[in-house]
Amino acid sequence: MIFFSIFAPKEHAMTSHKLRFAIFGNSYQPEELQSVQQLLTCLTQQQAEVLVEREFHTFITSRQQLALDGVTVFEETNFDADFVVSMGGDGTFLRAASLVGSKQIPILGINTGRLGFLADVNVQEIEHTITALYKGDYAIDTRSVLQVRTDGEQLAGYNCALNDIAILKHDTASMIAIHTTINGEFLTTYQADGLIISTPTGSTAYSLSNGGPIMVPGTHVFSLTAVAPHSLNARPIVIAEDSEIQLTIESRTHNFLVALDGRSVNLSDSTRLTLAKAPYRVRVIKRAGTKYFNTLREKMMWGADQRL
């Protein structure tokens, strides 16, 4: 769930008009209560208009007994805003990104989880960060998105992923065969537990844990990394992001899983898949001065000598 900051020009000078913030949150972290209160206090001081997704609203009002006066409740994708705020970890950020979809609303990630690559603002920085948004002291980082289309069985729900799309075996010890073609040219047949197609944003997530390469976001590439391949020669490969990937799967159980940013769907192996770059990018808010390689070293201890 790593990211890279190609800083775009600042889009806002000092903001004086009333801004609208749509808030998504993790409904499994009671410790978020104090952070929510802090965020709402900051937004109230700025006279912002606040919208809260219904599931998160129910969590903090019913379970956590926090009164939310003057906020508007919305259902999943039924909202419009100047900014989206994701409160939780990177999983919450990915869900928020899927619901923002092609709306092109910039997303700010406040980390109340553990690692926090996408959600990189800690709770101690909430007030400073909100103030910086109003001052225009931030940048917009645009991220590539993967899209999958099916020929055969239909894929229910959202068909895009900010991190990765994984093709995986389903409830069996047997491998699956994944016949892979790039732009109409046969690449190989992976005999493996699965195949991960990753964006640069997702290159330090599931893909990295299977030996995939770290790809600096902004490099406009995707990677293909096998999960537990039968052949030691099945090395990861990096391709241009404007490539089209066609996949045909063979399985003894005649089905397989497609996982989009961790959201799994079961499909018949008669279903052919086509993966390509989505027609939009996700816009991520980056604080001024945020450096990708600093984050890589600090969050992942990348390059650290454990002997020291």
C-alpha cells in the first residue's frame, strides 16, 4: 500500500468559501472516538460542511455514544464533496477510494491503524493538516487504477482496484493454471496458487510479500507476480500501464477467486478476464514536504541494516 509523491501544483490558495468534507471511517476501532472528535472540532472551527457515511455514522453514534450535530449522513457513493477524509488504516483508505471512484475528489488519509502508507496523517497532525488544506499548503498525487472486465460470468460490484487485482485458487490444495497474454501476445502459463497484478501504489503490499518489485508511483507501470509458482523461473515482470492483460484460468474445482484490493469474488473458470488501466486516476492529498523514500525507509525499514 505504498505511494509516491509526484507533487502537483497547489490547487488552492487560502480558501475562504465553505468547504464540504465527506468522512469515511473504520467501524472496528473504538479508539477512533477521540480522533473523530478532534477532526470534527477542527472542521467546525473552519465552518466546514460535514458529511459522514451511514455505516461509520451508526458506529460512532450508537456504539460510541458520540453526538454528531449538524452533519449530513450519506449512503456509500451518494455524495459530493471538496475533500474526502478516510479515518482508519490503509484498508479504510482503499474502501474510500473505491466509493469515490471516478468522482476525482481528493482523499486525505488519517491513520488510526498500524502501518499507514496511504493513510499517512497521524492523529497528532489532524489540526495542522486541516489548517494546511484551507491555506492551500498541500499537493495532489495522482495514482493509477486497475480495471477488470469479464467475458462470461459477470463481476458483481466495483471492478477497479487502487492497489492490486489478484487471481487466486479457491479452497483447494491444487494449483491453478493462468494463461496470460499481453496485448495479444502470449506471455506464459503460470502454474501457481495465483497471480497478482499490481499498480505502483500496491507494489509494497501483497505483491511485495510474494517477491514482487517495488515500483515508484508515477512510473506508469504495472507488475505481474506469481503466488507460490511451481516453476522457479516464473519471475515477476513489469509492463507499461497502457498494456492490456488477458487471462484464462484452468482449475480442478472449475472456479477461482478474483480479489480487488482484498474484496474477493468467486468466478467460474469459464470466465475470461481482461485487465487494463482504468479511465480515471485516484487523487491523494499529500502534505507539503512528504517524501516517498523517507516513508519507504521509515515505514518498511527499507535498506536498514539490522546488525546496527
